[in-house]
Amino acid sequence: MFDFRVRLMEERDFEAVNKMREAHGWNIVSKDFFDFYQKSGSSFVAEAKGEVVGFVFSQTIKFMHREKQMMWVEYIGVLKGYQGRGIGQTLLKKVVDYVKQHSIPRIEATINPDNLSSIRLAEKTGFKVRDWKRAIYSIENSS
């Protein structure tokens, strides 16, 4: 059996999360972005042998999609060498536990329809995955 633990994300995890994202070619997280999610109190990391091997960024949002309050999962990542060991599912279950403890009625996330591993992970955890389209208006590009 693989031994790991999930805990609340802490300020000291910034470097580890960024190194993990850089190793996978994911976008590097700014310190402000990391701090926002770390301070949300609902973002978590997974550790194995003292090393951060996974993370989930989530936050509570008020008044969205006709809900008074909901949880938004922004991003989840697990180091490649640690994928398939239940880390991603445990991280998402930790968010589910948080939502239940705080009486938040719903969790939402956006998953790229081509990201089959993320879709499988969400479905294994109990999410109902639907197709999505994004509509974005950027002030920077509107001139």
C-alpha cells in the first residue's frame, strides 16, 4: 500500500507546487494566485515522504449559478510518478468533506473535454461531468 497524507495547503508549499507544475509543463503559479487559494482554507496538498506530490486549488464562491454558495475547484495536479495511486481522488474527497462540514450545497469545476484522466477522476469521485463551452470577454483585448 502507498502511504501519503492530505493536509491543508500552507504558505510554505508555494515552491513545491510551482516545481511540480514546471516539471509537467503546466503554467507557473504566481505568488498572488497561490496565496489567494492557500488562504481560502479549502485548498489542499498531498505529501508522500515529506514531499508535496499533489494539490487542489479550491474556493468558496457566493451567489453563482443560482446558488447562495458553492465550491469552485480551480485546479488539481498530481506528479506523474504518483498518478494512479488514489492521490487525486483523495484530494477531491477532502474538498467534498470540507463542503459537507460547511453546508455548501454544490461543487463545480471546469474540465477540458479532451482531458480523459481528469474526467475519469471526477466521475470516480462522484461528479457528473457535462460538456462545456466558455465565453470570455477580456478588457485588455476589447480596444
